[in-house]
Amino acid sequence: MQYRRLGKSGLQLSVLSFGSWISFSKQLNDTAADELMGVAYDNGINFFDNAEVYALGESEKMMGRILKNKKWDRSSYVISSKAFFGWRGKDNKPNQTGNSRKHLLEACNEALQRLQVDYLDLFYCHRPDKNTPIEETVWAMNTLLQQGKILYWGTSEWSGVEIMDAHRVAEKYNLMAPTMEQPQYNLFERNKMEKEFLPIFNSVGMGTTIWSPLATGLLTGKYNVGIPEGSRLGLEGFDWLKDRWIIDEKINKVKELAVLANELNVTLPSLSLAWCIKNPNVSTAILGATKKEQLLENLKALETQEKLTPEILSKIDGIMQNRPLVPEI
């Protein structure tokens, strides 16, 4: 396993990590999740990602039960949660969502209870909140840091402007600025990581814990001939994901990538993941495997990285035709 520092912090994350979005409590039971987390940990993965909204809190409860059962040394792994959407779904009342001081502090305490840990290593504002002053949000996160309930705070799916606004407030009041952002990044979603965030990487520095590196499974090739039974795009309530990703133009590009992967004697998933972590601004790529075989296959991305020469990367750009145009600085 390879490890990278989370931005300018001293925290080291495994370059591949393991997440629970969609899978925990929806696709996996405790036994299967326990096995996958064990395989991940035994192969050097030290970061496990979660959020209050995943399975409406049940994902964190499941991960908490597994962590309690594993009895791993707490200092050997990093765990996260994210707050914004709340965990009560349609039953959310005022103040049970968003980035207000009340919700962030209460959401953190609830996450600690569900995960059965004394502190969160990483805690994110899961989305920007236009109804809460950024000063209030930064102060709330700083309070949680001072209380020792979180060690680093960050954002998820914020714009570059919003992230720098948080840094401005932190500098003004001598508070802790966000350390990391969790954006979507894969061969189809490139603009933020390769263009919008470049000034942030080059100035204040920022760690990234990217999600959906396989584009919700599209970049595994399993949707090339339809939607397999039991796959996440076939789950009830996730039609929005299916409508977003199952597009002929995208499927055709995946098929071309599969040909290139075959020429390199690697699998399409390992090629797609290797491409993500080839970007030095990626601190870690979160895996969402639901089977042991998938997880072990995904880990081969570490070896596939070595095959991504400038020539191969250029071929990938030629297939995708979506490399962001970055002005020269």
C-alpha cells in the first residue's frame, strides 16, 4: 500500500480507502461488511469513510459494530463522517440539516455514538449551506476541534470559491481552516480536480478524498450490456444515478477504455482507479466494492499505476475527449 499526506497536514492516508455509501445496510449485511473491512485493513487500507445520511444513519451503526468487533488499535485507522443532509430523511425538522452550529455539533455527537468511537479523524460539511453564514460554520468546526471530537475538518462538493471563503474566515479569526475536500473525480468528472481546484492546491494546499472513482461502477464495464441484477444502479430509489450514467456515448467510451486495458494486460477497473491516483493531488480514492473479489481486483490499481506512461495517459485523453483546458499561469 502507498500512503499520502492529506494536503499540507501530517496525516497519512492509504492511497486507496474504503467507503460505505449505498453499500452498507443496503447491499451488505454485517457479515459481508465485516469481511470487506477486514480485507481492506489487512491490505494496508487505513481510511474508512462514512456520513450521517448514508442509509439514514444505519451505515454508521453498521461500521461502528464492525469496528467494535475488530478491536483494531484506534491509532491505526482513520474514520470520517459528514454532516448536512441529516439522517431522518423526510422526517428532518428545522435545524436537523445544514451547516449551522447547532446541527454540526449535534451531528458530530450523533456520529460518534453510531460509530462507537471517541473522536472522528475527519469531519466534513457534506454540502455548502447558503442559509448559514460561513463564519458560523468555520467557528463550529473550530469548536469541535478544540473539544477533541474531530481532528481535521473539510468540505464535500464545495466550489473553489466557497472553500477559499472558509480559508478567508479562518485566517481572519485565527481559526483552523478546512484541510480536505471530498469531490467526485473519475474519467468522466475532471473539471474540479484538474482545473477549478488548481489555485487552491498551489496556494493554501488541500487534501482530497475523492469519491466515485469508478463512476458508480460504469468504469468497471459491467453496464456495457445492461444493468446487472443486484448492482447499485439497479437499486430502487437510485434511478437518478442510472439516468446520469447509462448514456450510449459514455458506454462507448468505456468500451474503448476496455480495449486499451486489455492491451496493457490489466482490468478496466484497475486502469480507471490507477488513472485517478496517478494525479498527485488525489490523497486517496474511496472504493465501494461489495465483494471480496472486487476489492482485491481494485487493489491491483497500485501496480497498474506503473503502466500509465505519458503515452498511455495521452491515449486515455484521446478516448475521453474531456481534458479540461487549463490556462498557463
